Amino acid sequence: MANPLIAIVGRPNVGKSTFFNKVAGRRISIVEDTPGVTRDRIYTDVEWQGRKLTLIDTGGIDIHSDDVFLRQMRQQAQIAIETADVICFFTDGRTGLTDEDRDVANLLRRSKKPVILVVNKIDHISQNDQMYEFYELGLGEPMAISAANMMGLGDLLQAVCDLLPPQDEDSEEENHVMQLAVVGRPNVGKSSLTNRLLGQERSMVSDIAGTTRDAIDTLLVGPDGNRYNIIDTAGIRRKSQVEDESLEKYSVLRAIAAIQRCDVALLLIDARDGVTEQDTKIAGIIHDEGRAAVIVVNKWDAIEKETNTMETFRKEVYDALKFMDYVPVIFLSAKTGQRVNTVLSTCDQVWAQWSKRIPTGVLNDVLADATADVQPPAQNGRRLKIFYVTQQSVCPPTFVFFVNDEKLMHFAYKRYLENYFRKTFDFSGTPLRFVIRERTKE
Ligand code: GDP
Ligand code: GDP
């Protein structure tokens, strides 16, 4: 599980970075290799009473240096609203309430996100009177702190933790049953492989193609104790009843239903036929549905082999399924059992990638490297600027990029970033989703 994200929002000079640095316990700005460039680290992980939190100083997000100040603040607040679990809205008890504070408070109030109103620079109890005007913001009771003197910081972190949902135990992980769909054209060997995995011949439930049941589910406990629900779309199949062509079509429909309820799809391909149009279609569905996938080239026993047969075949698979070149390909024989023992462990691996979370800080560091290596594209003198990226969800990993202009995020650059992420974080077997959000217009 990723740490909850806590955003620190507020006008410049209210003491956000002072707070940030005090809590982080060290000065955290890093000097980049490029001379003269200091990039402040705007993320830090902290632990309070056993709870791990990631703090973001939104003031450090360089939205647009030439933008008017209020607009920048709104954007920072907007980013916080869209990504954070709790927002700490910082104000300055010495200067008092300002119009910008009121403006941002309105945005935050409307967002319905949990917000803590913080009045900083209350260095002494005698200054508590200065807090009262902040009630006006309608964000509940203000919390007085002094970031510089480290007063009230623990109370603030505790208040943050109180607003978070209870930390879930790892029970969910332990009880996880991987939904595993075995899909492919008729006769590629789905039943044979399923039976091999189950280690026994299952009795056929029905002999009639076109029965209402689309698939047969069987629970399997793997050698490592992991549990799998195998969704076998071939359970119902008797060729005699239906012509070949409609059987093929029917099999795609069944595949869709199975894919929609799976975590990992095992796409079987017949080694003797290579990748057919129908295989490509099913692969496309798996990709579009955002499922993790493993490609199984079955009937490997029936192939005449030379030195590089496997590598050549693998290349052919990636050529035919260009959109899915992240998927592991395994070669086996359901008939002889050769390499069938690699199937479940490969499924475990892609499932782990599919449900993987990358901490926001790391993600933005990698983004900074990627954009330094290859500059974002420009058009009509305007260059794409990516302010910030965060992983919104898993299964599949979905990333939200906040940019100055959506139209400047060309396909090629998106593809470049995807490859960069894959190179850095692996993600084999899982599609990645990139969501682009524009953040300069209001
Ligand atoms: P940011 O722009 O919101 O990140 O603000 P900074 O953390 O850079 O702080 C702005 C100024 O306020 C600095 O001069 C700090 O030393 C000062 N400051 C920060 N926290 C406090 C505080 O609790 N009390 C007082 N008196 N000054 C503070
Ligand atoms: P399904 O329609 O995808 O479930 O395919 P089946 O499991 O019913 O297999 C179709 C045919 O291919 C059967 O005659 C199997 O014996 C055969 N078959 C399945 N796996 C293999 C394999 O690994 N090697 C060979 N040579 N034949 C296989």
C-alpha cells in the first residue's frame, strides 16, 4: 500500500517549507548536476505514531514562473485536491487573513476533501488571539502552530492521521485469489492446459456449445500456497454442434466476458499457426480492458526446432502484437507438460507489476530525469511542461500527469515516457494508463 498523501497548501512565506523541513528533520533540497540548478525536493516520507505519510509541499511545485500569483495558488490547491488524502492549508498568524487565503479556502471547502486549517507563526500562547479571524474561512477550528519553534507539529500530524481511514492490515493481500482467465481460439489447448494446471482431468460439464454458461471456474492452490480462480472459457465446447466459423466468433465473446472478470489473462497461441488475426483481436481486448497478461505459446512439442526457434518466435509475437510488447511469452506443451510449471509463477510476477504502486516522490524524480534526457516537445514556440505526476490507481497502474497544455503531449512523447517508466520500474505484463490533465487554464 502506498502512503497517504498529505498536501501542504498556502501562500508563499506562510512557512510551508519551514514546516516541511522541520518535520522531515533535515534540510532537503538537492543540487542537480547542472550547475546553478537547485531542485527542491518537494516530497518527504514521515512517520507519526507508526503511520507512514508522504508530505508534498505544493508551494514547491513550479507551476509557471510567469503566472500571476493567485492563479498559481489555485493550481497548487487544485493539484492537492485531486491527489491528496488530506490537505493542510497553511496561513500566517502574523500577517493575518488575506484575500488570497479566502480564495483558496473557497476552493478547498468546495472540494469536500479533508482540510486542516493551520495558522502558523503563533510562536507564543500570548498570540493565540490572532487565530480567531481564521474561523471566518469556514474550514473548522484552526490549529495554531509555530513551525520555526516546532510547536504544535505533533498535534498537527495527529490531526492528519485522525482524518485518514484506518490503516488496513495485510489481510487483503493474504486472502487474495487471483482471477486467471485462460483465453484463446478454439483448439489452442485451453482445456489441456487448465487440466495440466489442475493436475487432473476434470469432468466436462456440458457437451453442448452455446450453453448459457460462459466459463467454468475452478479454484487452484499453487505450489507456493497462492490461490487462483481459473476461468476456463473452453469448458463448454463440442465442435460437432457448431460450425467452425461461428465457434471462433463465439469464442471471442466468451473471451471478453472472461477477460472482464480476470486479473491476469493467459492468452494461448498455437505454435503451429503463429499469431493469427483472432489472437490479435483477443490480445487487443486484454490490453484495452487493462488486464495483466501472459502469452503462452502452446504445442511447442509439435514444432521442429533449430537453434534460435524460440527467440525468432518470440520476436514474431512482439511484431504481431506491437501494442503488447511488455508481455512475457512462455513456450510450453500442455500435452507433455513441458514448462507448464512456469505458468503460475509468471502469472504471479505480472500480477505484482499490475498492482504495483510507485511512491510519488520517486515518480517525479524519474520524470525529471526523463524530461532532462529528452526535452518535451514544443509547438508554435510553446513547450510542453509537465508539472507533476502521481499514480492515481493500480490494476492497471494509472498515472496522472499535470501539464500546461494537453495538446502538446504528443503520442510519441507519451510513448517515450511510458518506455522510460518501464525501463525504470519494469511493469512487465501490465498495460499502463496515462491520464493527461491541463493545469494552466481555470
Ligand atoms: P513558504 O514560502 O510558505 O514555504 O515559507 P517559508 O517556510 O519559506 O517561511 C517564510 C518565512 O517565515 C521565513 O523567513 C521563515 O523563517 C518564517 N517562518 C516560518 N515559520 C515561522 C514561525 O513559526 N514563526 C515565525 N516567527 N516565522 C516563521
Ligand atoms: P481448447 O479448445 O483450446 O480447449 O483446446 P484443447 O485443450 O481441447 O486442445 C485441442 C487439441 O489440441 C486437442 O486435440 C489436444 O490434444 C491438442 N493439444 C493441446 N495441447 C497440446 C500440446 O501442447 N501439444 C500438442 N501436440 N497438442 C496439444
